[in-house]
Amino acid sequence: MSSNAAAWLPSPRADLVVGPAALHEPGPGEILIRSRAVAVNPLDDVKQWTGDLMYRWLGYPAVLGEDVAGEVAAVGEGVTRFAVGDRVAAYAVGMERGRRHEAEGAFQLYVVVREDLATPLPDGLSFEQAAVLPLAVSTAATALFQDDQLALRTPTADAAPTGETLVVWGGSTSVGSNAIQLAVAAGYRVITTASPHNESRMRELGAELVVDYREPGAVAAIVSGVGGRPLAGVVAIGAGSGDAAVRIAATAGTRRVALLSPPVAFTTLPRRGGPSIAFLRAMTTIGLSQLATQARARRHGINARFVWGSSLMTSSVGPMLWEEYLPGALAEGRHVCAPAAEIVGEGLESIQHALNLLHAGVSARKLVVRL
Ligand SMILES: NC(=O)c1ccc[n+]([C@@H]2O[C@H](COP(=O)([O-])OP(=O)(O)OC[C@H]3O[C@@H](n4cnc5c(N)ncnc54)[C@H](OP(=O)(O)O)[C@@H]3O)[C@@H](O)[C@H]2O)c1
């Protein structure tokens, strides 16, 4: 095993800097991965450019990153599902409270991950394409299946139809593409939103009806698509989706809404210079919009809760997803790693470039760096 290096966040609101990093041993129930591909997420951008608004406990320098695919380089005590050399994808949880932050952040060559948040990869699936999966599929599963969220029936290889519909607002996001597939695999009929250029992709993933979320009549079109049949819940993904989701739930008749995004996309905020007028305005909008959404939800007896994608780490959803569902579903092609990966560079130095592109919103695909 050679030496390790990481793309460090040296201080708040700074570019990542590549430098040496300790080579950590995997602990009990953990594996060490030689990373071959990482993807960037809005979460990384938010942490990098909003300072200590989130993940205050991280400290500096920090290693960000959640999505990793590569080969197992070492296994910790008690690991039974993996051996050295296996090809895997994993959800790296180094940013979460109580974890070994430097060892478990994805933006490094050797990353420690939990065995129960990793899946073997079939030979035909590239590391680059697999790297789009971890945070997105984990967040989608948390929203759909966790007891304190929509608590839907879980996916299987041959689920019988439930007779219920799920609305996924934001199906063309990474999280939404996974939510559609998971819900269909659990036997739900899915109605989703996307721009017209993504409609056929949404149908390929299993959505029955696709509505353009920018159309003024989107909420009415979805309610009409539900058609008075039982509605299992609404998943709200994308800036500003919460209010639309609660309106759909109130009209189409469900009490369960899972909120995944703030009312304002943090990526629209200016990057440098600390608190600014734009930042304060965005925070005010977020606060007021959330109050309005919650007030509307309460009026209709709707339980609209914010999803924290990492909470599957400590619930039964984590093992259900990573140990039971994904290995078979990926091997048999029942679950695809969507959206398509766009490889934007090679080497740790390219991760900052990928984050710059994410912030600029230049690509609808998932931005991936080869390592
Ligand atoms: N709560 C959590 O734990 C958690 C975890 C992960 C992500 N998230 C949040 O989930 C959201 C999606 O993240 P992601 O990485 O999956 O996104 P992504 O893959 O970057 O999604 C980009 C796509 O989203 C669609 N979109 C943009 N604005 C939208 C809106 N207002 N409503 C509906 N769709 C919209 C666009 O598709 P079209 O081209 O079809 O317009 C765009 O191409 C973000 O807000 C992110 O912060 C939350």
C-alpha cells in the first residue's frame, strides 16, 4: 500500500488544497478503499462556501466528500462481506458527527468506510458511473423507507403492486432518479417532475407520468394524475419544492411529505467574502418559506419533515439498502446508477474544478473525478 493524499478544505470559504494525509486503518466493521472515482454533491459546495453554518464539528483542515468507488485495500475486524481487491461503491460518512472525520471523508486516495454502507459492484459497472450513487441513493431511501419519514414498503426483486402512488417532485435530480427506482421496486406507481428533455429518462427509470415542474399548472397536473387513487406520500426535491409538495398532499389526500431541499439553492449564493446581503436575503427567504410551508401543512394535518440523508446510518434503512437491496439490484441491472456521470478530471486536484462546475450549474449530469 502506498501513501495517502487528500484534497483538504484548509479553512472556511477556501479552495481545496491537495496534500499528504495519514493512511488510516479500518476499524471493526470498516473497510479501507483505494478510491478510483469520487462524485461531488451540493452538500460539499454548501460546506465549503457557507463556513460553519453546517457541520460545525468538522474543524479544519477537513476532508469533504460522500461518494466513492474503488477497490478494497484492507478490511477491519469482523468484516465478512468484503475481501481485499473487491470492487465497491460506498457512502463515506466522515462529515457526520461522531465519525473519524479525516479518515472517512471521500476526497482522498484511501478512505475508510463502513462495511454496512458499501456494496460490491458488478464487473460491467465502471467506478466512475458507480460513484454517482452513494449519497443520492442513501438520501432517497431515507426519505422513502425510514419510519419517521414516508415509511413505505421496502423494495424487493419481485414486489407486488401496492396499488398506491408516490409523487417524486424532482425526479431528474440524482436523489430523485434513485427515489423513482426504489419506489417502483417496492411496488408503487410513480408520478414525477422533470424538464421535458428528461421525460424519456424518467420513464425509463419507471415513472408513469412526468410533469414539467416549471409549468404553472404542474401541481394540478400531478393531482389529476393521482386521479383520486391512494397516495402513499410526496417527496419534495429541488429548491422551492416543499410548498408544491404540501399543496399536492393537501389536494390529493396524503398526510406524508418528505422535504429534501431548502427553499433557496445555496449554489446560487456568491461564494466568497462571508455573510453578504445576498446571503442574509437567502436565509430570510428560507426561514419565511419554511414557516409558510409548515403552517400550510399543519392546517391540513400533514406531517412534512425534513430528511437528513445520513440518518440511515443508524436506522434499519442502511442495511436494507446497502446489504440487501443494492448488491442484487446492481448485479441484475434492476437498479441503474443515474444520472449519467460526467467525468470532469483526473486526480485530487480536479475535485475543486468539479466543485466549481457544480456551483456554476453547467451540467445536468453528475460530476465525477477519476483518482
Ligand atoms: N436532505 C438531504 O440529506 C439531501 C441529500 C442530498 C441532496 N439533497 C438536496 O437534494 C437536491 C437535489 O440534489 P442532487 O444532487 O440530487 O441534484 P442534482 O443531481 O444536481 O439535480 C440537478 C437537476 O435537478 C433539476 N432541478 C433543478 N432545480 C429544480 C427544482 N427547483 N425542482 C425540481 N427539480 C429541479 C434539474 O433537472 P431538469 O434538467 O429536469 O430541470 C437539474 O438538472 C438538492 O437541493 C440537494 O441539496 C438533500
